[in-house]
Amino acid sequence: MMKIESTKDIEVISENYSKKLYYPEAVKVNIGIASCGIAAGAQASLEKAAKEFPDNNGVSINQTGCIGFCELEPLVEIFEKGKPRLLYKNITEDKILDMIQDYREGNFNKKWILGQMKDPRSFLEDDIQNPIAGVSPLEKIPILEDVPFFNKQVKIALRNCGYVDPDSIEEYIARRGYQAFIQALKDMEPKEIIQAVKDSGLRGRGGGGFPTGIKWETCAKHNGERYIICNADEGDPGAYMDRSILEGDPHSILEGMLIAARGIGSSRGFIYVRNEYPLAVKRLVTAVKSARRYGLLGDNIAGSDFSFDIKISTGAGAFVCGESTALMASLEGKVGRPRAKYIHTVEKGFRENPSNLNTVETYANVPVILLKGADNYVKMGTTHSKGTKVFSLVGKVKHTGLVEVPMGISLKEIVFDIGGGIPRKKKFKAVQTGGPSGGCIPEQFLGLGVDFDELIKVGSMMGSGGMIVMDQDTCMVDVARYFVDFLKEESCGQCNPCREGITAMLDVLTDICKGNGKEGDIELLEELGMMIQKFSLCGLGTSAPNPVLTTILYFRDEYDAHIKDKKCPSGVCKPLFHYEIDEEACNGCTLCAKRCPEEAISGEKKKLHHLDLEKCINCGICYDACKFDAILIQ
């Protein structure tokens, strides 16, 4: 294996592997083997296909990461030189061989096909070959970019996910991987690297949105052994953006860290990743070993005097270790507890030395900025929030998955255009952004442009990128209780405002949900929230009241109904509602009776059914099963 010494070496590897990546002589089958795909059965599909075609005899079976449309996993791409490049959906073990055989024979089951592939719309699209150029597109099968889920997306951080084998450094290089680093190493001074990142307007994608270039510049000014740290401790409920990048494109993180190390003047780096992400850890380990073999990590990289290496450290699952000082304490082998930041980590962080910490998504953006130039990057986004942002779109929305969109796109476009709106003709109620410490944004703000500053104005925040959609059947009081319960368990307990304040909040919310709420509880929650925000030690505490305060602000009527009327309008808090059957809407389809676990519903077919309230346990199965809205919440 050659050691990479120059841009020319990168170009040679790229040319050799581009042919295999884009124009294979055999039929190439790429199966999405990320956590979402594996959960849907992709691993079984891969194993069955590999057993059928063990020696690449006319068919090559490969793995890729997640392309984003997680709801339709397992996703399988298939193509060969001169033929359409197609992405198939829901290809489980029982379908994989038929799909391959049909493709080879020129028969395309359109019900199985999501779209015709080309490279994702990104800043690199002009520099990467288009594998379907010159190939006649199939009629009535859309180009993938024209599928609504992908139509408004622009891929930067996710540019390679679903397109390369994450265990192949050569495929990463074939898509211009490590070119930005070699350019930074050979042709740029450290100050020029930092200036380019500053000029791009890139802000940290971990929640606070601090300007990345300024952080790098500040760290570089301080004396001592400087460290580059990647925060891959993604713990927000409903969030899996970092995991997807780590599983699908780990080399983009290594390259971003290498560029940061060159700019700041660091020789040692750490990736702090959740132990609950075993596949991500495995692929990071493989990526680090591959980079070392090519001489991209270690001593005297590419024949220069620059040396840098990376160690992977796994966390024990403490949510608070996503906070920078707690993370660094954990790296040192101490209890992961935050400290007051009167001295910032860029001055004294890991082992009391200058330390630069950025998230997975932040580092993934850096190579693109250098390749395409800060001038191009800064054109995308809003005045103070440049580039794109990855969101995990989950909850009560038709199309769930990972989306990467330009900053400034509206919530309505994300939820309704990309996400397809609310299932079962239900009404939209709210969207929660920013993880468990984010706020719940009501329908009146659906036109809001999504960026760091605009979300803060309505009581929420960007956070790491979780986006949970809620419909009319969501109880906002219970939502607040759920997130506060999570944060109570994850608080390190070091400071009184957070430890005692969140517990007190949870007690009040629990009483309200049980029907024991009383006058003055809302005002008490508001007072507790403001106290916790003002006096907590770290970001977990200062942002913890957001779900409560925003639900009180925008959905106070639900709190009033729970406290004054002892009713849960959404039918979630079991002590505060019961089900009834609407005599006019019920047509006697018997579906509710068949599915009731307590046999509480009786009636003859095509005749009005009856619900025995003494037997009913408010499980909601009948409500979900009824297609005629005949089950009422009272």
C-alpha cells in the first residue's frame, strides 16, 4: 500500500477507485447497512445475497451507510455500467434475490423502486462524476432528487452517506476525500485555514452555535499541548444524525479533525462516542486504521513535519457528558460532571490544556468548505446561520428519516413538503426542536425559518438537530412531563437549582397528569423554570425548563383543562378521560371489538357497538384501530 505524499497520490487512488465506484463491469448491489437498515432486516438481505453471489460472479454485493429515508429501509441500490442506477425500498431477505434477477433481465418492479439515483445535490456535485450521465432514464420512475423527501435537501455533512462503503478509505478518496486536508497541509498556512473557516460563517452544530473559526483561533493562541476533540456523545431522544455520519462516512470526521489540528497546531485528537453506538465505534476503528496505513495519521504525515493521531474513547451513556467540560472530565477518567466556565476549554480543557471541541456534523462540514471555498459556502443559509443543518425528522409525520436542508428553510417545508405532513389526516399540533431541552413550537410558527437565532426567539433552539412532530392526539402536558423526567434522570446532581428544581418540576407535572393538579401549579412551574434557567451550572440545567415554559406559553388551555376540568383533551393522561362510541359514526365494522384486549367492546356486525367502561383500561387500541372516527375521547 502506497503512503500518500501529495495531491497527485490522492488523484491516482481516486482515478483507480472511481471506475469501480461508478462504472462497475459487474452488477453492483449496495445495501444500506446502518443501524436503521439492520433493524429493518438489511443484514439478512446482505448475507443472503452474498451467499448467492460469493465470488462477485457477475454480481458484486456491497455495503453502504444510510441515505436518509430510514422509514423505507432496507434500501438497496443496484446498477452497472451503461444501465440505470436504481434505489429500491423495503428490500427484505425474501425480495433481494428477485430484485437482483429482475434487474439483470431488464425487468423493473416499479412498486419496489424509490427512484433513479445520481449523486446528491451538494456543493461537490460539479466535481464528482454523475454515474447516470448518458444513460436513458426509465419512464415513470423519478430521479431521486425529484422525490419530495429529497427535493429540498442539499447534502454537505451527509454527502457520502449511502454512496460509499464506510469501511473503504479508497471509496472516500474517490469522492474527493482527503484532498482538502492535503491542500491545507501543503498549500496553506495554519492562519489561512482558520481564516477560511471564519469566512465561511460555520457555527458549531451541537446546539450553542458558537462560530467555529473563532473557537479555533482562540484555541491556537493559548500555549500548551493542544487537543482536538470530537463530541460524538449524541444522547437526545429522537436524534441520530451523528450516528448516521459515523456509520456511513467516518473518514469525513477524521479529515475535518486533521484540518482542525493543522490549523490549531495539535498533534493529538480524541473521538468521544457513545458506547451504545457499537457499529459507529467499529467503523471509526476501521477508518482510523486505514488512515494510518495510508500515512494520513501518525508521524510526519505526507512527508511533512506535521504529526497527528486520533484515539477513540467510548462514553458510558451519561447524557450530561455531551457538555464540553463533563465530556473532558470523562475523557480524563473522572466522573463526567460539568464545571463552571469562567475559564473556557479552549484555554484550559482536557488535562488543563487548550482543547478544541466540535461535534461530528461540524467537522464533516470542514473539508467541503476548503474544497469549494468559503465564498461558496457563505452563500447558503441566512445572515447569521450559514450552510445546511441535518435533522432527524421523527414522530407523527408520514416520512421519517434524516434530512439535510439549507439554513433558513421553514418548519412547514420540512414537516409537510419533505416529511409529507401528518398521517391519517390528523391535525398538526407542534414540533419540538433541540432535543429534550428544546421547546415545543405551535402551528402559528410553521412559517418560521429554521436557524439558530429564529428558534431561540420562540423559546426553542437548534440543539443537535432532533425534530419531533406531534399531532392532535399529543398531550402537551404529558410531553413536558416526559422530557423533564428524562432530564431529571440525566442531571449530574452537582448543583442545587438543577437537581432540586427539575425534581420539583416533575412532581408538579406528574400531579397534573394524574388529575391532582391545583390552582397555582402553572405559576409555580413558571417560577421554578426561571430559577433553574438563571442559576444552573451548565447547559443541561439552563435549558431544561424549555419544554415546560413553551408548552405553558402556547398550550396553556391544556394545562387549565387538566387542572380545572380534570380532563385530558388529547386522551393521553389515563385518569383524566374515558372512551365512548359515537352512535352516528359507528357502522359496526367490528374491528375495535376484535382488537380490544379486555373484550370491553361488544356488538354485532353492521350494528352499533357498545363499550363497557368498567372493563376498559384506556389502552387506546380501539381508538387507533377505528377508521371512521367513531371512538370519542371524553
